[in-house]
Amino acid sequence: MNTVTAPRVAPARWADRTGRTVLAVDAVATLGAFATGIPLVLDAADEHVLTEFWRTTAYLVFAGLFTLLAVAPRKQRGLWELILVHKIAVTGFALIVIDKPAAVLTAAIDGVLVLTVVAAYVLCRGWQAWRPGQLDRP
């Protein structure tokens, strides 16, 4: 059976560069969030220290994820979508509990991340990672 696939169309150089830059900015900003979390861990009550540590080190994971996407945006099958699911869920939950402490700030920050990741996904054509053979290409 002969399968016909649509031709791969690379993003314009400016779009790819812009999308990667947006992701790099997200990575650096997330490292900033990690740095602001360190005092929270050090000052946390005993019953919350592990939760604060987990939350703070998760910033390092997200900084790494943003960096992986910035380096190879069309080689990361599923990574875009996992980040978006998380950021949309956090934003949505923050909006549901908007009267709780830090909910407005969380909704704003994660909402901006949703917008920047979607913009980078479109600019870099992140969906192309799902094309057959895409991960095998140099």
C-alpha cells in the first residue's frame, strides 16, 4: 500500500527563531521562579517543607522542558502537549479558586505561559514532531 503524506514545510526562519526565543525566555523566567522558591523552602513549616521543596524543584524540570523545546522544537513528540495540559490545568484551577491566596498571581503567570507556549508551538510548527519519520531526521 502506497501512503501519500503531505510535504513537510519548515517554518520561516524568523518564525522558528522567534518561537525558540520565546521558549528560552520561558526557561529563564522559570529559573527565576526556582530562585524565588528557595527562601520559601528554607522558611517553610515542617508540615509544608517537602511540598515547597517539590514545587520549587519542579521549576527546574519545567525550565529543562522549555530548553529542550527551544533546542529542538520538532524533535519532542508529546512534550508540547504535556506542558500545555499542565499549564492549562493550573490556570483553570487557579481561576476556579480565584479567592484563595496567590490564585490571581498563579492564573496570570501560568496563563501567560499557556499563551507563550501556544505561540511558540505555532511559530515553530511543533506539531510536525508527530509526522512519520520526523524523529529520525537530523
